[in-house]
Amino acid sequence: MKTMGAGAFKAKCLSIIDDVHANGGELIITKRGKPMAKLVPIAQEKKETIFGALRGLATIEGDIVSPIVEPWEWDEDIFPHGAPEREEFERNRKKSAAKAAIRKPLRAAK
């Protein structure tokens, strides 16, 4: 750790500050031989960013893209019971559920 008198520091303070910052050293400034101040570089702080600030605070459960309710629950006038669109949707849903039930045991066997 270097020491320097206050008069010498006053004469060259700008270049000394640059040197301490660049080299990461410390400097003790004395006045009449007694330590009065310590010059140290400031630690470089990480820049904060908003991206990822909430990481780990929320969890996704289930499908976040599909609607929560079925189309006919939105409006019974458009999809009444017995409507061909509703029946086709229910048939396709049963088929996909049956395929998923078949695939699960196959995946577990692997």
C-alpha cells in the first residue's frame, strides 16, 4: 500500500485517481506524517437488467396457450348441444385422449 503526502496528492490528484482506478491499488494520504484518508477504487457493479428479474418466482402449470374453457362454454347460442361443430370437437378430443393413453405406457416401457 502506497502512502503520499497531502501536498503531493493535491498537485497530482487527477493522475493519481486514474492510476488507482486502472491498477486497483490503494493509496493512503498523510498530513504531517499522520494517515488522514485512504483512496481505493470503487468496485465495478453489474448493470442491472429487467430481463430475468422475476426468474423463479412463478411456475407454469398446464397448457398456457389453449383456452381454459371449451368453445361452446363461451356462447351457447353459437355451439348448442347437437351442433355438428361441437360433436366433431368432442370426437377429436376423445380420439386424442385415447392416443395419449396408448402412448403413455409405451413411453414408460422405454
